Amino acid sequence: MAVYFRKKSIFIIAIAAVFLVIAIRLFSIQIIHKEYRITAENNALKYETQFPARGRIIDRNGLSMVDNKMVYDIMVTPIEVTAFDTLALCRIFDLDKDYVVKCFEGYKKDRRKIGYGSVYFLKHISSEQYNYFVEQSFHFPGFSASIRSARQYPYNAGGNLIGYVSEVDQNYINNNEGYKSGDYAGKTGIEQAYESRLRGEKGYTIYLRDAHNQIKEHYENGQYDKEAIAGEDLNTSIDVILQAYGEALMRNKVGSLVAIEPATGEVLTLISSPGIDVTQLDEINKHYSDLVNNPLRPMFNRTVQSVQPPGSVFKLVNGLIALQEGVITENTMYPCHSGFTVGNLHVGCHSHPSPLNLKQGIMMSCNSYFCYTLRAILDNPKYNNVEEALTQWHDYVESFGFGSKLGSDIPYELGGNVPSAETYNKMYGKGGWKSLSVISLSIGQGEFQATPLHLANLCATVANRGYYYTPHIIRGSEDYPLDEQYSTRHYTMVDTSYFPTIVDGMEMAVYGQGGTASAARIPGVVVCGKTGTAQNPHGDDHSVFICFAPKDNPQIAVAAYIENGGFGATWAAPIASLLMEKYLKGEISPERKWQEQRVMEANLLNKVRVK
């Protein structure tokens, strides 16, 4: 019996303890934590959202690339709407009556989803319409005016780089926390990449309704209101004036123009042409269909997504690998008789004397010289076979950043392709290929592909004599220090002692007799450059050029890739060097004004074959 009463006592105590826990929890929820009550009493409350201003996007010199302006919207809370003069409302906003009827049919259909909430009735009304409505708003119960910020663009530059902001759809809401219908978010470019820092935090004001659903007063005297928190300003490495100038140079041309500060890896310009005009960003929905259907693909960011053969600028890498491997010296001579010929294989070259050394090979951009160079790399007797030699070559090339994403903060960056021994085993069968089978790699053709950002990074690597910083467009701040990956030097597998020879060859390409890049000369500045002509099976060859300046203590490295532009010296060289001169000197020298005019007036779109 004693056992029975003991068990009964324990049971009663347990039940009492459970009820005590529940009572404490209810007291906490209902008395201490009133925010739960706010949610429970939502039908008696009206939330008026305060939208934060998005953070500004600022260039390296403190100029606003993207700022904010005030826009005016009209909201409606359908459950609060009573009879109103429809025609009067239409006159204020210059609406058709059918639009109003259609809207309210939609509200009726979604009334369970809307509940006591508010929805957009009109967006982006004029300030005059806003002011007039505010005066007349008492005639239209349930309607209210809302002010929020929207993007504005002080400079017509960087449309693809900046990206656009648009209203989120249901799919976006489902995949991203903290968004609801009517919110806006960055969808491309910097706006997308740094959305979490730019967006800020929404605020709200809570009002209490009376028994007739009319707004009565601030709930709890505003104790639970929340102020909106503006988004963070982003300081970028972009020079917006230089960006605008580069876009002017690239007008009516298809391709890319990328500039990097070698000493930091900061991106100075990132130009994809044709691109999105910033005037289209403000009303992207209006222009979206035209942009998407444009055969020249202005929404395609060629700087990081166009993966193509680099052409002869890649000869620099093969020259460095050959020096490192000891298969050539800077004084090695190779013949050129209008090209490289072995048996039935012939790789053509333009007419010039045979190079007497590596520097002249670079200066003349001799195809034959670098065919011999690659063959020496792959037939190196220290390796058991060509497959083993190519594997080593592959590792060297990857150390320059090729074959993978560089890890920049630019959205949708692609990695290109560095062919491996496995690539050719699949093509020819294991043991079925030799150095001559892949000789096109000597001049940056064949299966090798890279983006213009890769080429600009190669130029920065040579300018630094053997290392690069991961390219990036956002500078660090006190709250968000620069990520370590952007402040770390990445050395290539080639010893830094071999780079001065390549740099001298690039200088000779611009200033030497018979150099291919004389069009890149800048008065008073020592320019180092390398031309390239990338073969194109779909039309005219692509014009390629990389350059940096000054030779000592380089401040800028540039890559220009002009699709269907022909020889590298024809268009890419003058475009890249004009951009470089604008950055270094602030203006174009009088003796180069003719070259600037020629570039600005050129229209190469008739050469482009739309795929």
C-alpha cells in the first residue's frame, strides 16, 4: 500500500511540475515577451513597411557609380477599401478604369493570401502625382502612398559590371530567406554578388486598428516599431571615368577590355561590349526581352565568360616554361622561313628575318620560333615520353592561373581549359600522339582556351615578374576586411629570374625595329606589350593584345580582345594603349588624337557573324 501511495505522489508531483512549466511559459509569452502577442494579434495590427536605402557603389576615387533616388508607389489594403470615386482615382494617375477593375479582381482572387496586408497598386509614380494624391487621399480609404529608394546612375558606365536590381519573384522568395512579394534584390553583377551587404534591413511601423478596421494609433506608442537600416556602401577598385572611356573605345565592337593594377590585383576596368546601357538598368523589365533576344548578347559578360583561344600572347608562357626547363636560353636561335615546316606539317608565319634570340622571337611574334620552343619542351629527354612532358607543361600553365576560375569576386567567372595528356589520349589514343600533334599549343591555339580576365592576369603576372594577386573589384573596409585570398601573392612555377627576359622582349615588341606592337607606343611612357591573332573558324580572326606600363614599377596591365578584329596590332593594340594612356596621363597626347578618333569612329559589327 505504501508503494502505491508513493507512486501516486510521484505522479501528482510530475503532473504539477508539467503544469507549472506550461504556466511559466505562458506567462513568459503573454506578459514578458510581447512580440509573440504582436504576432497573435496581427489581425488587429497594421504593419507599414519602411524600405531601406541600398548601399551605394563607389569607385576607387570616391565617385558614385550607383546612388539612390526617391521613388513613389501607391499601396492598397484591399480589406480597408470602401466605395470610392474610381474615375477620380484614374484622373490622378492617368489610368484606364479597366486597370482598376482588373486589379481588384486579382485582389479578390488572392484575398486569403493578402489578408489584412497591403499590396502594390502602382509603382514609380511621379512626384507631382504623389503630392496630389496625398492631398486627396482621404477620398480613397485603403489607399496609401509609399516612398522608397531606387537606383540611379550618375555615370553611363559599367552596366554589366554593376548589374541590375529588380522585384523578386516567388522562386526567388522560396530560395532566399527574408524576402517577400514587393521586395527588390540584385540579380546580376555587383548588385547580386554583394546583395547581403547592399540590401540593408527593412523596418516597420505598427498601427492599431479599431473595431471598424480603421487605423487608430501607434501600437504601444511605437515601442515595437523598427527603423530601417540602410545598406552598406561598397568601395570598389573600378575607375568609373576610365570605365566610361573604355566603353567609348569599345563602342560598335564585340569583345572585352580588362585593366588590372598589378601591385594589388584590383580591377580598374571590366568592359564587355556590346553591354547593357546603365539607362536600361533603371527599368530592366521594360528592356529585358530586347536584351535577351539581341543576337550580340549584351547581357553576356565576355570578360569572364567568353572562353576562347588566346593566340600569340600565350607565347610568353611557353617561353618562360622553356627557360625554366632549360631547353632554351635567352640566346637560343631558331629559323623561320615563312613558318614552321616538318614533313607535311606547316604552321605559317608573317614575313620577317629569323629571330636571333628569345627576345626577338617575342618582338617579331614568330610562330616558327615558338613551335620549335614547344617541341623542345615536349621532347625533353629528361621525361620518359611526351605524355609525361605534357603533364609537366600542364602544371606550369595552371600555375599562371589558367584552366580554372581565378577566384575573383566577379559573378559567373569561367575557368577556361588547359588540355592535359588525358585530353589527347582521348583524341588520338594512348601513345597515338606526339609533340607535333599538339604543336598549335605553341601559339595559343588548339584546345587551349582562356577568358580575357585570364589574359589580363597573365599580363599582371609578367609585370610583377612572376606572381599575381587574385583579381578583385571590392576593396576592404573596417567592417569587412579584404579577404586573405585577395592579398596573397600567387607565384608561378617559373623562377622569377626568367621574367626580365620576357619583359625586355615585350618592350622590344613596342619599340624595336620590326616589332609587332608599335601602335601601342605612348609618348613619355615605356610600354611593354604582346600582340596576338587568335584564329577563328567563324569569320575574321580575333585581335588580341596585352600590355603593361611603365616597364618599371607597373601601374596598369591591360588585355584587349576584339572579336573579328584581325591582327592584334590593328585594333586591340591601339585600344589597350589608349586606355592605358588615359589612366596614366589623364588625357591622350596630341600626336595620338588621330588614333583615338580612328578607334572611336570604327564600326566592326559588320564583321561579326552571329552564331
